[in-house]
Amino acid sequence: MASIAISASLQKACSSHHVAKKQHAQTKPAYSLGTKQAIDAVTIDVEGQKGFKIDEKDQPSPQINNSEGLEDKSANKLEIESSARKFSDERWKNGTWDLNMFVRNGRMDWDSVTVAEAKRRKYLEMYPETCSNQEPVQFRSSIVPCWAWFMRTYLPEAELLNGRAAMIGFFSAYVVDGLTGMDLIGQTGNFICKTALFMTVIGIVLLRKTRDFDNLRKLADEVTYYDKQWQASWKDETASSSDKTGNS
Amino acid sequence: MSSIAFKPFHGLRRSSAVPTPTSTTTTLYKPAVKFHVSAAKTSPKLSNRNLRVAIIGGGPAGGSAAETLAKAGIETFLIERKLDNCKPCGGAIPLCMVGEFDLPLDIIDRRVTKMKMISPSNIAVDIGQTLKPHEYIGMVRREVLDAYLRDRAKENGANVINGLFLKMDMPKHWDEPYVLHYTEYDGKKGAMGAKATLEVDAVIGADGANSRVAKAINAGDYDYAIAFQERIKIPDDKMVYYENLAEMYVGDDVSPDFYGWVFPKCDHVAVGTGTVTHKNDIKKFQLATRNRAKDKILGGKIIRVEAHPIPEHPRPRRLSGRVALVGDAAGYVTKCSGEGIYFAAKSGRMCAEAIVEGSQNGKKMVDEGDLRKYLEKWDKKYWPTYKVLDVLQKVFYRSNPAREAFVEMCADEYVQKMTFDSYLYKTVAPGNPLEDLKLAVNTIGSLVRANALRKEMEKLNV
């Protein structure tokens, strides 16, 4: 077992992960086809990869069908596999996005850079590629300015939260005025009202859904879990003789 | 802020959680007689002999403990079951270990001065530009290192016994010795070995992740990771690339909670990966790691396949009576990097030093309080290191966007400097506060970008 020569499978010129695994499958029937392995290992994030759409040249569905027909192992099928499996896009050159191709109407279109990079990452997550020294990835996401990130992803959510805060604020001002007679100007001067306002804002930001509450509680547990494991030795000590000096 | 949905990390765990510390104390074996505790000053002097200490396990922890004890004049017995054991291990030691343990430079096969971190989308970042010319990570062969430390202990007066520890009889009264039962392999007696017993006053359990000493004192269990590694002999021209470079691959395909690695050894590379939560899929992860490194290990031949457990946190009970656990047996492996050799050796030494001090060079009997001083010292010195690495693991290994952010951040020079300083010298050094602030801002920026990309990715697949 220790001297399984993988040179035969590795020396295939094309870097098709899929083909190599098929070789293995002949010697070790336990391994399933390559695509299945890649997908199983990534089950955490990816759902329904069959519906994945890339509007560039590659199409994933013919690839998955191709895998079934790999029994023939004809040379051109191999080439189709390798070129189809590797990520390619006309705007992806030399390991980075060619920003000149993203200019629309004379202005830089950062949104499409973001979408293109997301597509690339998605593709690589589903079909992991080998990292080669000949074509290193040079792209860094910090090239996209921060305002572009906020505008695209966080703005709708910010709008939602601000709206909620405004509605709650108005409603509570009304209720407090009704109950205590303090008008809006008086409320803003009162310390209790200001604290309540602060806590409401924090609450809206952190607790968007009931699910978030559980998540936060689990997070708190998780943060202190490791500490508890370390302190276990000392818990034992305080249970025994009193002469010893307790520790933390 | 809540848009960055924090999926709890141990939600990923399939197995049940470690029992809470309070429950273990009630279910553990309670000694029939409470140990009489008194300060070392009032411990009885040993009238006609020196203190006897047995160390089970002859790895780095056992070897360094044996050396320290033997140098102080204590009668030391080191019991090791396989003197030529070629252990599966990453084999990386920090620079400070060479100095602190006076290791000769020829046991270091390779000096790694460059590392490459590769993200799930194959963004590769080189780290190591901030290293000074004399700084490196040493790669050693475990059989060479372990043998050296053991031989040095023998030279200082320790008795090295080739035997397999079976069980231990607890003393019924506080001044009775521990009786160890072991099988001695002596060549003359043949392969089966002969049963033997040994009476000692204190025991150090340095017998690794599946420690029998830990079982004997009901130390409790820990979560552990499985590290799976293949040693691959690659062609010489490809080996040049790995001359002093090690690689770390992160990604869900490679490991859901750890990393895959390619470490150069003496004349081959070790390609491996590890996981805590998805142990059954380890072979898949290994294939994925090999796939990611395929170009660079093309034409290689697998010469050895090995696997071993890595403890994730210390056992609930590291000390009982005059028996202490050190090294992997105690669970002293850091998170995030999975480093254990240095901490094993250091804990062995610290425990031995505590025994030497408590017994005043072997003239007096030790008691549990003296051994507890070793725990105190250890926790105080290395707790920050462990905690920081735990936080790093929890934040940056939890999902692919987090890993992308992690690799991006490693490109920063300040991060590299802090990382290497703390790794090579084992101190959590406080950096420049202004740089720390910039680092915090950059971290948040990276996480924000990575999560924004993840949202885009989710939108692509409804």
C-alpha cells in the first residue's frame, strides 16, 4: 500500500483532477468519481450546484454528463474535460481581472468586477483547481474601493435598519409622551430615555431575526468554551484539600 | 454588523461535545484517602535514598524531562516502548527551541524561511520577507530528535528502559510508592518481553495522545483532530522549489476546520491535511490537497502513508497526586497551527524543574502542591499564546470567505512580522499600537469584502 505509484496518473499532461481519480477508481473501487468527491467535500456552502449558471463559454451541465461517458477515455473527451473544467473568462488575464474591460460609458463599473470575482470563487469552490506557479493568481479584492462594496451589498440592509429604527423611534416617542407627558424635547434631555434609545438601536442592529439571538448566544458560548477547557484542571483542585491556594 | 452571519463554529461538529468540567469531577475516581497536603518545607526528608521518578514515554517531552531530572541528581527511569520510532509528524520546530534545548544544528534537516499561504480561490501569498537572515523554522526528523534528547538524558544519568507501560498501582497511603507494571523488551527475552515492576515516588506521563498514564489517573478525554499525511518523493527539479519553502492550503475542499500542507523533509515532501469535525472524509480532503498541489508534486511517488491524532485542548485533569501529564498526553497542542513539539519539550522540562525544586534536588519527597506549581507556571506563561491561536482559528478557519480574508491579511508586512515573532520566540509580543489599529481596520475590511463576495456568490445560486 505504501508504494502506490501515482506517477502514471499525475503525469497526464492536462491537469484534469477528474481523470486522475478515474485511474484510482480502477485500482481502488472504493473511490467514487471525481466530481462527486469535490462536491461532497464542499457540502457546507454549495446547494443545488446543478443550477449553476456561468454566462461565459463553459457550461457545467454538459461536463457532468461527460463524466458518465468517460469510460471510453478517448483523447478528445479528455481535452474537453480539461479545458471545460478550468475556470476561464475573457476578462481574466494573467491571474487577475483586466480592469480595462470593465469600463462602461467611460466610468469604471466596480459592480461587475465584484460579480465576476464572485463567479470565479464560486466556480473554484465547486471545482477546485490546482494552484500552479506558472499562472499565479494576482488579484486582490482590495483593489475595489470600499464605497463600491458598501453601495452594492450593505446599502439595502442599512436602509432597512434605518427604517426600522425610525419607526420604532417615532412610536416610542408617541407612547412615552402619552404615558408621561414628556414631549420630544424633554425626552431627549432625559438620561433614561437616552439609554433606552441606545439599547434599542443596538438591538435592531444585532437582532434582525429570532435566529440571530440563538446565534449570538452560541457565539458567547463558543468564545468561552476554550477557556473552560483550560480551567478544568483548576476546578478539580478547589474540590480537594483546603491548604492549597486557589487559582483563577 | 449582523449581516455578517456568524455561524457558530461548533455547530459544524458532528460528534457530541466534551463533558463539562463539573460533571467530570463527580464521575472521576476519588482517591480512597485524601492526600495529605503540606508545603514542601515540611515534607519528610528521604533518609537513605534519592527521589525516584519514572517518565513514561521517550519523545521530546519525556526526553527533556529526563534530562532535567537526571542533571539534578534524581533517580530517573525513562520507559519507552519503541526506541527507533519513526513518528508521523509535521516536524517543525521554532527557532527558540534550538537555543533553549541546545540542539545541535545537524539534526535540523531543512531551514524553512519562506511560506506560501494559498486561499480557496488560489490566491497565493508569500510570507517570510520580514525574517532576518538568522531566523528560520527548523524541519527535523522525529526519530533523530527524539533519539538525541533521550541519549542526552542517558548521558546525564537517566536509566532508559525499553518497555511498554501496562498499568500503575496507586499508593494507598501518602508515603507509599507508585508501582508501575511494564513489559520489558530486552533482546535476551525475545520479542515477547518479560513483565517487570518498578517502584517510584512520582510519575510523569509523557506517552502521547493515547496516554495510558492519563487513563490510569482518570484524566478525562479531549477532542482531537486527525492529521493524515503522505510522504511523497518528487523529482529533484521539483524539490528545488521546496528547498526552504513550505506551503499551507486553506479551503473547504482541503479541510473544514484546519489546513492542508506541503512540508519539505530531508529528501521528500510531506503532503497532508487534518480535521476535527469530519474525520470520516479525511481521504477526500487528502485527495483535494494533492490536487491543489498537483503541478508541483507531479511525478512524485508516495513512499509512506501515516496518520496520527492531535489533541485540541488540554485534558480536564492534568495532575493527580504525584502523577503529572506533559506534552501531547496533557493536550498541549496549539490550535490554528497544530504545533506540539516545542510545547511538549518545554512542559516536560517545566514539570521536571518543579519536581527538582519541590524535592530540593531529590532530598525530600514531593507532593501534589509542588507539581501544581508546574501547572500554574505553564498556564501563566502560555495561556495567552493558546488563547490567541484559538481565536484566530475560530475567526479565520470557519468558512471560505473568512479564509480568503485570512490569506489577504497575511500579505500585510506587519502581520507577517508579528506572526513570525510570536511563532519563533513563543511570546505574544505587544506591537506598535498604531500599527495594531491599522491592522484591526484592515482585518475588518478584509472580512467585510469577503462576506460581501460570499453574498454575491449566494445570489448566483438561488
